[in-house]
Amino acid sequence: MKRSVFLLFLFLQISFAFSQTAKSVIGEAAKKSSVDDSIAYLKKTVAQIQSQSEKRIVYTFLGEVLEHVGLYADAQKAYATAAGFQGAAGTDPSLPYKSSEQLVVDAVRCALCAGDYTSADSYLNSSVRNSKDAGIIAHVKLYEQWSALCKAKNESDTKEAVALLKAYSDLDSMSSVKASVLLTLWHLTGDAVYSDRLKKAFPNSMEASIVKGEVQILPTPFWYFVPRSGVDLPDIKNEDIATSSEAAPVAPEPAPKKESAPEKSNKSSSEKIVRQQLGLFKDKVNAQALVDKVKAKGFDAKITSELRPSGTTYYIVIVDENKDGTIGKELKTAGFECYPVFD
């Protein structure tokens, strides 16, 4: 009798595993009450899927979710894991499918956003370097320079990367990433020629919105600390802060320059997050509306003001960090974009 019960249990487990499809798993994850719950469900359930192609789709989706909420190190691993499974594009366009080369490129981007240029270089030195896809090669060339900038100790160390990026900005073969190339050059040099080219060639792109001051991009470790000539960042013209995984994130204040790699690491690890910034507004009424919305979710939001050199006063919505350092994660789980303000 016990043997029969055991065999039935085993059969049910195997049947459940085979019945789990990428579409059903992703659909169930979307029903969860929070992003954290969705991520936990995806990580647990993907292990029960037997089909490699279905696993690939779920890991791809997991990587996208993790990247969206700023968990770049975990997103990098999810993309790399997805690339390791065999699978062709399915017939359902609602399911995420990317080639193995695209997934490796995604892993590189997330590794750089996490400041992990060692992993980024490892991925870049894989088979993607010999890709027949012009778009993949363009991304590889761009990310190679982003990785080089990640290693820069001072402004002089960025000269070779800047020179190559300038050459890339005139190549038709780099058209798929040219907006990011121009934004990177503008961010590094502060030269208006690149912002002007960006606005003219890609007027509706996220990168153009950054240089026009229509959106503000959350800083990631690499882009916050990369040595640069300095940019007088434009006033924010709209009322919302946006994020982009492809565009180079721009720091809210000029990035401090580092004299050596160890100092860079020590500084970033010793900084203390004192609050999370959720929005920046010209109109205090709009700032108060966001405060009310955030408070309705249980957070102690408030408004501070900042007078810019242009003479414009901005109203900033913030939430103070808690003793556990989890406010940023809690805000993102509740659906609010935010970035840390350090002491």
C-alpha cells in the first residue's frame, strides 16, 4: 500500500512538472500581489519545468523582471542561465523570446549596471564576438567601451574609449546603438555637439529625452562613478522620473572622481543611503499629489525644495531610509520608482 501511495505521489509530481508551461508560469506570476512574490514564485517554479525551451522563456522573463526593479546582479544570472538552454522561438508572440546572443548581451548590460565588469568581459569574450548579427556586434562594441570606462581610474583613462565612441558615432554599422553612443559621449565630455546630434537624429528616443531634461535616469554604480569632464545637467522639464535599461543612467549630481580602483570600491561601500527620491516637480501641487499617493501605501513621504542655478525651484518627494535599509526595495515593490540619496 505504501509503495502504491509513493508511486502515485511520484506520478503526480512528474505530471505537474510536465504540465507547467512558460505561459502558465508567467501568467501565475503576474497574479502575485507584489514583485517580490512574483520573483520568488518564478525562481521556485522554473526548477519544476522539464522542457528546456519553456525554461528558457521563464528565465528570460525573470531576467526582465529583475532588471526592471534594479536587481541587476540577479538579472545578469537569469539572462545567462536562459542562454544556456536550447529553444527556438515559439508561435505565441506574447511570450518573451530572445536568441542566445541577445541574452548574453542582456547579461553584459546588467553586469555593467551592477559594476561587475569582470563578468561583463567574460560574456563579451564568448561566441557573441563572432556573431553574424550586425545588431549584436554593435552592442558588443558599445559594451566593450562601457566596460573600459567602468575600469577607468581618472579622466585620462577614458580618452581611448571616448576616441572609439566618437568613431562609432559616424559608422552606419553602429546605427542600432548610436543613440546610446551619443548619450555616452555627451555624458562623458559635456560637449553640446553630441546632445544636438542626438536630438536631431533621435528626437523621440529616451536618450534625447535625457539631454532635453524631459526625464531623469536612475544612476547605477558604473555610471555614477565613471570619471568625466562634467556635465551641467539640464533642468527636468516634466513631472515624472523615468528609467531605461538601454540608456546610460545619468547621476543627479556630478559624479565624484576616483584616483584608484580601491578608492572607488571603498567609497561606494562606505556611503550611507539616507533617503529615497521618488519625484522632482516644478509645481508643488503635483509633488503633494505624489506624496498623498505614496502615503496611501503606508510610506512617510514628504517634500523638500531645491533652488537650481537657473533660478527654478523644484519640489522633491522623498522617503527617509529605515534602519534596515529596505525602503528602496519596498517602494519599488509597491510600484514606485525611486533612487537612493547618499550621505
